[in-house]
Amino acid sequence: MVVLLAAAVIGGLVWLARLKRDGTRTDRARTDGAGPGLPDRPFGGKRVPSALMAQGRIDVCGLTKEYRGVRAVDDLSFTVEPGRVTGFLGPNGAGKTTTLRMLLDLVEPTAGTATIGGVRYADLDQPIRRVGAVLEAGAAHKDRSGRDHLRIVCQSAGILLARADEVLELVGLGAAAHRTFRGYSLGMRQRLGVAAALLGDPQVPILDEPANGLDPEGIRWMRDLLRTLAAQGRTVLVSSHLLGEMAQLADDLVIVAAGRLAAQGTVASVIGSMTYLSRTLVRTPEPGKLAAVLGSDVVVTPAGDGGAYVTGADAVAIGDAALRAGVAIHQLVTQLPDLEAAFLELTAGKAAIR
Amino acid sequence: MTALLDSAALDQAGDTGTTLARLLRAEFMKLRTTSTGWLFLVGFIVFTAASLAINGFGSHYQLYPQQGLVSRAQGLAEAAQAHSPAGVAAIAASMMTSGQRVGVLFALLLGVVIVTSEFASQTAAVTFVTVPRRATVIWAKVTAAACCGALFWLMGTVIAAVATPPFLYSQHVSTSLAGWIVARSVLLNLIGFAVWGVFGLGLGAVLRNQMASVIGAIVVYAGSFGAETAFTLPYNLFHQSWLLAAPVIAPALAYAVMIMSGQAFPDAPSGWVGAVIMFGYTAALVAGGIALTKRRDVI
């Protein structure tokens, strides 16, 4: 009996010690590399522990939303992985915002599911500690200060109100904290939206057009912020129209058109799948002769400045043909399509507004 | 996962109350941090003060009828009636609830604004993303609307309680403000303010559009007073006596029947009928508002 009691007491003490040690470790992990600025990239943007993968992955499966007979989103399926920035692209009316709203339980899907870490948003415990969303840059009461707006979100979510001041400093709105939302510029409103999304230090930041209205410095700030969030192992989903910005920022792309998936993959693989859009710039003193030896399947168009664009043959084929025909080549440059060209090709002919 | 920045705030627990309690406190923060709630309160105080003044003049002429306006005999009879214990108690009750019959409009409209401002300022998405339990969000708003109604009542009653004793003293009459007639009127008004606040909230939750809800609330309130006239025609045609009591189905008349010690209109039914109708409308609007809020997409 005494032995059993002693074993229970010792077991309890060991359990308590482990609990305390884990707690200390967690505290250290939280503060390590998290100075006043943005911390290092603990996962280098590549390898993410599998537990986090499961927690933060977004799975959209067969998602459909019909409004009065019009399918705004049509059997859409894609995944968004942790540790990466995923760009969510599509023309106006392609169903991006509707998809994000279905993901956040604001819009009821007609069919299909959208889960975060395998759980529907509505079923998440303390959702804003898991998911932080920016949906509308203008989503605050015009007469309320930015600080009060955030404090109300804190209060609703059971977060200490002082967190509002922390995120306001983080997004650079500390000086404008007490100004009413009416007096905020569009860029400041975007920053306030991001501040609201970061209140719960979420694993999954979801941002709908966050760069709209930002000046170049603001866009750079947003890019650094999102890259840092992804580097910390978070699942960053960003919808945007700014294709150039997305090409620099995103690791992965999900492109939708007319409510359907047009492409998904890494930026390189999506653009790479469009190799038929690539062309070769050739400078030669005998463009006519080169065109003749390349054959009728190859299209040669003048590029101005004495050069010509060749489509239908790659640089190797052009070089070999020129060598055989004794045509001098002064310059031979392969030009791959950029994201804009790939995007326009992928979404071409699909009705933007339905 | 590393925190984005050192957060002293996130390491500490915030409000650990139930979701409903947290949301209710958030609702009060929303009201405190915009000018709308304060404007309503100031407007109500000014309205109450003005009503007290007008009511004071009316009561004075009730106690001391002006020569020339009525015949001497009629004046003496009215004055005697007003000076009787019941008459003085009625005057005290009327003073203590000055302006409250129309003042409930402030509670009604604030109830409308509590829910519709979320849609007008597009904060509904923020609210529902923060707490995706829509029914709980509406219940918090219902509670906030009832509390705001009660606050209006408290302000009005405190102002009246400060002004009424000196007024009665100046008119050389006295009565106990704790007497049943006065207390009944005051307490029924508390219920009335809370119920009208919730009525407005339910209406706003059903309609969502702020302008439509405000107009709807005013039409429902003011339009009720046309119900008596509206039922005159069917009564003249069918001569059914229940048609004379039927105007009680209009919300503002149901409310009047509920709170008034005398008859709100000729052939008015008992107070409990008004209460049942008023609570019925309010419950139906809240139930409808919750059901629609749960079903509708937030876009």
C-alpha cells in the first residue's frame, strides 16, 4: 500500500517536472529568434515538421457555390501547404473571394468541403489563434479608432487587449492608433486589416488582395512580412491581381478562372507548363535565309533593331539549322513567358464576369 | 512555430469568460467607441427633460385649471379629482415616466443600429470570423440591446426622480413615490424599454439593411397608432365586438395596453394581452433573426 502510494507520488512529481520542462521549452521556442524585428527563417521556407504540415494545410475539395443558377465556384479542389506563400490568382469574378469566404464559414458551400488542418473553420477551437484573415480593407466602423477596432476583436476572442497595441506597432500603425478609421488611407486600412489578422499569432494567415492601395514601400513591407510568416512554417494564402508582385513573392500558385481550377503548382512549374509560349530572340545579318532553313512550321517575326523572334523552334534547333546553312548568328536568347503571359493564357476565353 | 514578435499579451490569458460574456463585453465596447450610442443617450436625456417640462405644465393645469379655459364647475371637479390620493398618485406616476412612452423609440432604434451597423460598416465578416457561432453573436446583441434599453430607462427614471419631488412640493401636493401605482408604472417601463430594444434588434437582424430597418421600426411604432382607425371600418361592416379590441395587435398599442394602468384605447383588452402580444412579436423577430443570420451568407 505504502509502495503504491510512493509510486503514485513519484510518478506525479515526474509528470509535474516534465510538464514544467515542456512549458519552459515552449516559452523559449516562442521567444527564440523573435526579437523586435522579424525573426530568422527557422524552416528555410522548405522543410516543415510533419505535425505542422497536418495542422496548417488547407484542403479545398470539390468546392461549389451556386448563386441563382450561376456557379461562382465550380467543383474547385486544391491544397495549400504550410511553410510556403501560395498565390491565389484569377480574373475579376473568378470566384476567389467566394472561395476564401467559404473557407472561413462566411458563405455556405453548395457542395464540397474546405478544411484547415483537416477541420472546418466553424469547428476550430479559438479560430483566430489558428487562422488570421484579411477580407476587406474597408471592414471597420468609420468612427472607430484602429486601436479600438482591434481591441474589440481581442475582447471577442478572449485575447488580452494589450495585444492590439503590439500588432499596431508591428504593422507600423502605432502613431495612427488613435485616429479614426475614416482618416486612414487605403494603405493604412490594409495594414490595419493585416494587424487584425495577426492578433492571434495564427498558423494560417489568409489575405484577400492585401497589396491593393499600398505604395512601393508598403508593398515591399508586405512582401517581407508574408515571406517571414511562411518561413516560420505558417500557411500563407494570398489572393492578388498584382502578377509581377506575386511572381516575386509566391512559392506556389493556385489559378482559378470562371470558378474552376486553371492551374496549381510551384511558380516555376506553372510557368514551365507554358513553354509553348516561349520564343527565341535571334540577331542575324540574314534573317530571310534563316527563316527559309527553319521550315514552314516555324514563325519568324521582326523584333525591330535588326532582330527577329522565332517561335516553334528552340535555341538549339535554331543554332543547328543556322550552322548547317552557314548563317551567322550574333545573338540567340530564349525568352520564357512571365507569370502575366502564363496567367493570361490560362484564363483566356473564360468569362470573367458571369 | 515561432511567434512573429515577442508577445507579452498573448502569453497571458485575456477574458476567460464564456463566449457569450466575452461577446457581450465586446458589444458594449462597440457602443462606447462610436458616437452613435452616445448621441442616442444625449438625445434621450434632452427628450426626457423636455417631456418632463411639458408634463409638468400639463400636471399643473390639471391640479389648478385655468379660469376661462373650462367652466368653473368643471374646473373645480377636475381639480378635486386631481387632488385626490389616486389623482396625485397618477400625476406622480405620469411625471416619473415622463416621455417614456415615446422615449422607447430611442431603445428601439438603438437595437436596430446594434445589429445593422455591422452590415453597414462591413464588420459583420470580422465579427463572424472572430467567433463563428452566429447564434451566440446574436444572443450577445440581444442582451446588449436589452441592457441599453434598461440604461435608457434608468437615465429617464433618475432624471424624473430628481425632478418629480420638487415639482409635487411646488404644487402643494404630496404622495409616496414608492407607492404601488408609481412603482408599477416605473417597473413596467423598465420591461418596456428592454423589450423595445430587443424588438429593434430582432427587426434589424431580419432585415439587415440599416435604412430599411430604421424606417421599418419607425413605421411599426408610429403606424400602430393608426390601428384603431384601421379597425373602425371592419367594425362598422361586421359589428363584431372583438374588432374593437383588435387594434392591440399593433405593437405600440400592445405595449401601451401592457404598461398603462388605465385603458390605452376604448375597449382595450387587459394588460396581459398586450404583454403576450408584445413579447410574442419580439420573440418571433429574434427567432427569425437568429435563423436567418445562421442561414445567410456574409458577403
